[in-house]
Amino acid sequence: MPLKREYKRNFRELIDHLPQTIFELDIDGKCRFSNQNGYETFGYSEEDIAKGIIFTQLFIPEDRKRVTENVYHILKSKKVEGHEYTAQRKDGSVFHALIFSNPIRHEGSPSGLRGIVIDITDRKQVERELKNSRDELRNLSTHLQSIREEERANIAREIHDELGQSMTALKMDLNWLMKKVLPDQKTVLDKIESMSQLIDSTIQTVRRLSTELRPGLLDDLGLTAAIEWYCGEFQNRTGISCNLKLGQEEITLDQNRAIAIFRIFQETLTNVARHSSATHVDAELAITDHTLNMNIRDNGVGIPEEKIFDPQSLGLIGVRERVYPFGGRVEIQAPVNGGTTVQVTIPLDHKDIT
């Protein structure tokens, strides 16, 4: 008997030194034991426990029904379960608590509950701060993308209007000059012809740069026309065949969604050309159940799995961030039979995050 009493005393001293609350309940949910941390954390005394404290008193009223339901469920089970609640001290102050508990059984039947309470207030605060920081960064990213699109549109307009018109004027001046040169001045005529060809090439470059910065088709004729144009341009420029399949329903989007989808399409095909060694790309664009779906598949070497979520893969991060304001999702997969698949979904009835 003395050894048993000493064992109990040592065990009680041990759990009283633990930095978490250890508790036991009877089958009716009444608290019948707590270690010293429990008294300090909740502000109750041993006398309060002796008078009778129901477990649900230790939580805010909004959580008490859920606490009761979970206790009932745990009593019926045979495993340890964890749940988060807002706990309430005797003085009315509150803290975030994570509780792990399991049933106490006597002769095969539940006779109570035993568990541990962990104060996770600091952890929840860190989680809130991280979430706020992440939301701020995402909002900043969305804002920067919007500004960048405006700048691209402005630069494209300036290049087309100012530089394009200047080159056209030079071309007209050269044509006028050519008419003034005598036929026997072959050297001068050859030089003028060479300059004219250079101007023609520069005009084509100006048009290409202007269109790549901001396709006029996207603003004038919409997403479908812009996607079809870029698919053809990609095929001509890279030699990689691009097969585009459009759904039956007319694709009409607001400007922000249209720009996001076009830029994702553009970035994905750019990655195909740079990294995949593919010879063929299949792209599908359709609206189903108020959701825009875009799938792009290539027959290349496939993206390494570690690259899909690599923080250094800035292009892929940018693709994911483009759909975030619309509640969209991007999935990138490398099938076992080779190639890479990019699946983009954007709900059309989602309230945009601005």
C-alpha cells in the first residue's frame, strides 16, 4: 500500500508539472480531475471541481452544442480524437484550445473521458498573421498584374501608333525618293531598295511586338479570336503543331477574365516551346456549368514533379496567381506516358477579389 500511494503521488507530481491541462470526466460530462495547469489555465479550484463543473461550462456558448456532440461521439468510439474550440475561463476570458481525448472504459463500457487541453492562441495568431500576409501579397500581385496589363496596352498603342506611323512615313519618303533618282544611278537605287526592305522588316517587327504586348483581337473580337490567332502564330514561329478545339457555347468573358486566360495560354505555350521538346500541342477551351475550362496538353518530355511547386518556378506561380482573384484553379500534371497537362478552371459566377 505505501508503494502504491507513493506511485500515485509521484504520478500526480509528474502531471502537475506538465505545461498542458490534463483532465478526466465522468460519464455525465462532469469534471472529476484536473492537474495544476488546468486550475491555472481555467481559473477554477479543487473546491469548484468538488462542487461540480460540467465540461461544457469551459467553452463559449456557441461551441457547447458541438462539444456535447463530440464528447458523445468519442464515448462511442475507441480512438483518440482532436478538436478545436474556444475555451472560456472562470472570469469569462477566452482562448483557443486544441483538445485530444479518448474514452475511459470499465469492463468494456465507457465510464468517462480522459484528455489533454493545449492552448493554441499563439499558433492561431500566427496563422491569422500568415493568412493576412498571404492575402496582402496576393492582392498586391493582382494589383501589379492589372497595372502591368495597362502599361502593356499603353506601350503597344504607342509602338503601333507612333513608331508604326513613322516607319510608314519613311517608306513613303523612300518611294518618293526612288522616283527622283535617275535609272543609271544603280548604286543609289540598290541602296534605296535595301533601305525599303529594312523598313518593311521593321514594320513587321513593330506589328508583332505591338500584338504580343496586347493583341488588338482580344479587345476588339474577344478571347476566342485572340486564342486562335496566338495558336497560329505559335505554330508558325516554333514549328510545333497546335490543335485548338473550342466548345459549342460562345465564349464571352469580362475583360479581366479574358486577359487572365489569354496570358495563361501564352505562358503555357511559351513553356512548351522552351522546355518540353514537344512536336504537338492540343488545347481545348469551353464553358460548362458556368465554368470556363481550358486544357493544354503537349507530347514533350514532361515537367519534373519537383518543378510543379518549386518556389523558383516563377512562371507557374504567376499562372496560379492569375486565376486566384476569380476563385479559379490550375492543375499541372505530368502523365506517366509523357508530356505535360495544364488544366485551368474559372467559375464565371464567382465574385472577383479586388
